[in-house]
Amino acid sequence: MKNSKYILLAVLVAGLTSCQTQIENERTERIGSELEAGSCQSGADDFCGGPSDGDCWCDDKCAGFGDCCADIDEVCNATAPPATNSCVASCGGQSASGNCYCDDQCAEFGDCCSDFAAVCTSTPPPPPPPASDSCVASCGGQSASGNCYCDDQCSGFGDCCGDYTAVCDSTNPPPPPVANCDQDARYRVTANFTWNPSNVPNPHWSPLIGATHNAGVTIWDTGVIASNGVKVMAETGSPAPLAAEIQSLNGANQVLQGSGPVDSPGVTSLEFDIQGNFSVVTLSTMVAPSPDWFVGVSGLDLCGANGWIDSVNADLRVLDAGTDSGTFYTSANAVTSPQQPIEFHQGFVVNGQPFPLGSITFQRIQ
Ligand SMILES: [Ca+2]
């Protein structure tokens, strides 16, 4: 049959317009006949694309004609499988594609083929390390774990990672806790009167009068015209009008009033509670007898930079209320007109230094 095929081919080439058509016609007639002998392989060569060395064919039409050699698929149609990124048959080395690895180090290098664990290892690779609750490499944002923060707001929200300060804030340590006076305090105020005149009858002091208040309130001060309550306190020692004035002030918290009169020399004390939003104290007492002289403290803030002040002491210098112009303790009333601002009394100066009539101490007791 092989020879006849070639003979027929030669005849057809000589006598027909389309030898190919005649060959196909003959092959068509053989459809269904037994597959002819032959091989597409001949040593190192093959017959792929044409007739074999026997009766069968090795071209791409043999399937249609039914005359393919038995080994056509093996010899001619064997296409190389696509190289895959797989560890199948590649454990311990590189994948067939060369794109990934299947060895012990691939996990470390991060270039394992996707099926490395399934194909090459009997146990799954260890899970990745848990994301850390650390600010390392996360300053200014969220931790890798997402559980805590490393930005400058985390302190306020209370969700900083534990190492936030060490990692992110080392050059800008958080400020120390701000001292405050949120908790109420209690003070004892003690006036120690040292005034001991030899030429004044019955030297004494009127009851302490004043208030706790906020910094926006001025009950009296140097350079300021005395209120009627201050005038009455300074001229007569009566605390009542000033107490009434204080009670009408929005920024005042509580009236502080001591007992009295208090002999001089002598000591008087008073205890009071104080709140952070009314941390300022004003107290006064009349020098008696006197025209309009008094002593005291004005606008003393007991809440300091480090919280409530433990203890503070002030001299009791004599002030002139600017309402009575008498010049001696026992001078008769002489209204000052126009009223003058409150000022330190220039007569109570010795050798150029103020001459206080005592001192006053605020001691925190709670
Ligand atoms: Ca005066």
C-alpha cells in the first residue's frame, strides 16, 4: 500500500490538476479500514506532517482519514506541558517555571510556590507571626495589629500602644500630669496681730470678713475706690454691709467671717472649705480705733502651679480706705471728699520699710 500510494501520487502529479485531492480521495476510501502499520518515529527523525515509513500517516489530517500511526500522539503531538509555578516534581528545588521555589529556604525568602506546603511538606508551614501591638514603624498611625495607636491623639483617647512613648515620643516626652485643684480643700487662716500700741486705748480688730471667689472678682484692692461695704468695715468694723455685698457677687462663693472683736496683740483664726473654681480669697479687718484703716489680703489664689498651696503667709500692712481723712487712731470723723482710692497708709513706714501690724497665714488642713 505504501508503494502504491507513491505510485498513485506520481501518476496524479502527472495527470491531474490536484494531486492532493486525489490522495485525499484515496485516503477517504480507506476510512474505517484497519490502521496500517508504520511509525512516525525513525531513529532520531520523525515523519510528522506527512506519511510515515509504513502505511500510516503522521500529518494533521490522519485523524480525519483514520490512518494515523499509532504513535503519532507520542511522537508528533506531544506538546510540552506549560511550565507551571508548581512544586509538583520540584520539591527541594525550583519550580519547573523557575518562578518560585520549593525548598527549605523558600519560606524565609518568601518565594515559595503556592502549593509548596501542600506538595512538599507534610505539615503546614507555621502561621505568620501575630501582628504586633507595637508602634515600631507605626508612629503617627495605627499599630500593625490595629489594636492600638501611635499618634499624638492616642494619649487623649487612651489607646496608645504600650511602647508609644518610647518609640514615637522619645524626643517629646509627655508633659507631667497637670496639677489641679479639682478636689476641694480646707484651710485654716490665722491672723497674728502684733500691734501693741502704748498710746491707743483698747487696741483691737474687727471680725475678719471676706470671701472665697474666682479671679474675676475684686472685693477691694489698692487703686480702687472702696465699696460702701468696705468703707463701713474700715470705718466702723461692722462686717454686715460687706457680707451683703459679697453675697450679691456672681463670682463669690462663700462669705468668710470670723469672730470678734479681737484684742491686739492677739490671734484669731477661721476654717473654711474651698473649691477649685473659687480658689481665691479676700479677707480684711479694721484697725480699731482708726479713721478708715484696715489690714488684710486681697485676691490671694490658694490654687498654685502644683495644686492647692500647703501654706502661705502675708504681712498685714495698714491700708487707708480713702473715706475718712483723720490722721490719728482716735481722730474724729472727717469724710474724705472726693473719696480716694484705697492705698497703703504712708504713715506706717519705719526706716523706709513698711511697718506691718501682724501677719496672716493660710494653712491647708485638708
Ligand atoms: Ca483715710
